[in-house]
Amino acid sequence: MPSEKEEDTWTLSEQQMATVRRHLERVLTDGCWVCKKNDWIILAKLSGEKPYDPNANYLALPDSGPKVRITCKNCGNAAYFSSDVIGLNIAPSEVSSD
Ligand SMILES: [Zn+2]
């Protein structure tokens, strides 16, 4: 189980959600690439791998790190966006506390 502190870190704040919405509005101008609607659910918790840990027993990819998950409300198409590229500035030390 993640600690309470880690739970807080992986949950997006209102400000971070606003940053995510601005990013999606900028890059998803054509809407969902499956059904063409433009109505998304943004998961309020970060997903994906923690930053690279040489002691971890999973394969850490070069782009590993927290991701924002979105799902199309109409067709269920789902995608991940890098929190770094979006600009959420989540420090690795904040999410690597095992
Ligand atoms: Zn869709």
C-alpha cells in the first residue's frame, strides 16, 4: 500500500488538473482519434511507472515516469500523457518513496 504522502503526490491538484486541461485543449484539437468526439475523462490520479529504480524487478523504460491517463467518454479510447511533457513538474523524489 502506498503511504498517505505518496497518495497525495499521485493525486492531481486543481492547479495541475487545469494545466492538464489546457494541454489537452492544445493538442487534441481534432478530438478522439477513434470516434472524433472531444469529451474526455481525466483521471485525477497519476498512472504509470515510477522513475527508474535499478533495484526494481520490472523493466524501466527510458520514458518511465508518472503519466496522466485520459479516457474518451464516448468510445472508451484511452491514452497516457507524460506528466513531464505536460509540465506538471513532478520531482522524481516525490514519487520514488518505496
Ligand atoms: Zn472516442
